[in-house]
Amino acid sequence: MLTIALAKGRLLKEVNPLLESAGCALSEDPDSHRKLVVETDNPEVRALVVRASDVPVYVEHGAADIGIVGKDTLLEHGGQGLYEPLDLGIARCRLSVAGTPGTSWSSERNLRIATKYPRLAMRHFAGGVGKPQQIEIIKLYGSMELAPLVDLADVIVDLVDTGSTLTANGLVELEEIMPISARLVVNKASAKLKHVAVNRFVEQIAAALGDTNS
Ligand code: PRP
């Protein structure tokens, strides 16, 4: 039995067609019920539908053999105990700094940053020419765009896709930090102990990617 941890929400919608092509379609729509362990069309594969930030945790600890999650979440988690064999190239967006138009930072000033990515924000802003004198990270769990509007923070570090959430709130993208896409990750022990099943699943997903891209 292979256990796959999937990030619920927006990413799952893009992953579903891949799972279908790979013969592992979810037997039920996770949005339509509260079930957390979902069977698939393949009796050897079951899915755990969890919060994105929990996907690397399930895989790292071996509670799931495989996970599908954004690169942002992986980098923020640290990626310990995980192999990352496949860039799925889906759910593409970017991690960016955003704020009100004209917002800038310099080595003479402190900067308050609201984000759900404290590690990545810290790494981006810590030290170096033109970086803020001091940074204060304000950890949020969603709706980051609100923070500059109510003076909770000077800038946010968040995902930007179409940019419509920024625009709707009068914010602009100030600096792109990195491009992001969904990745398939594998628990290191599972890669050894279940290598036949793991390799088959990874190959099926890779083939499904080829199918959906052609
Ligand atoms: C993400 C992100 C932005 C938005 C960007 O939030 O945090 O708020 O999408 O997309 P856009 O550029 O197309 O507007 P999401 O809706 O995934 O919810 P979250 O706040 O719970 O992360």
C-alpha cells in the first residue's frame, strides 16, 4: 500500500487530472465531505488530504510515502528526510515581496514583514547590500494582503499568481523572490523499502504529465 499526502485546496484541483491519468483518481471529492483518508481507483494507493504545510511533515515522518506540494512549502519546511524527484510544473506562481506602491527598504531603516513564510522571508531579507537594518517577521496564516493596509507590516512575502488579490487591495508586487511550482516528494525510507511501488507511481505521474502537456 502506498500512501500519498495531497495538499487540499487550489493545488488539489490541478493535481486531480494527473492522478486520474495515472489510474489513481480519488474515489470521492475531498471538498464534498469531511473524510481525511480517501481511497483511489488503484486499491494499492490511498490519499491523505491535508493542509499544504503539513504535507512535508507527513512524508518526512513516513506517515505518507509520497507527497505533492508547492516548492514554497517545501523550502519553508526545510525538506529534511525527503527526496524531490519530480517538478510537476503545475500550480506555477511566484513568491514575491509586495506592499503599497512606492514602498522601499534600505540599510538605514527597519522593515516589518508579514508572511506565512518566516524562514524564506528571513533568508531573503537578512544581511547584504540594500537590505533593511533590522527585520521583524510577523507570522500570519492567511490573508497576508491585509497587513500593509492596516499598518500591521510594511510589506508581505506571499505567493502571487494572477496578481488580482494584490490589485484588489491596492498593493503591488515589489520584488520577485523565486518562481514556484508543485513538486512530488518521497520519504527516504519508502524510496528504499517500497522502491518498486514508489518508482511505478512516480513514473505514472511523469507519464501523466507528458500526456496532459501534449
Ligand atoms: C494565495 C496567496 C494570495 C493569492 C494570490 O492565497 O496567498 O493571497 O493566492 O493569487 P492571485 O495572485 O491569483 O490573486 P490562497 O487563495 O491560496 O489562500 P491562502 O491565503 O489561504 O493561502
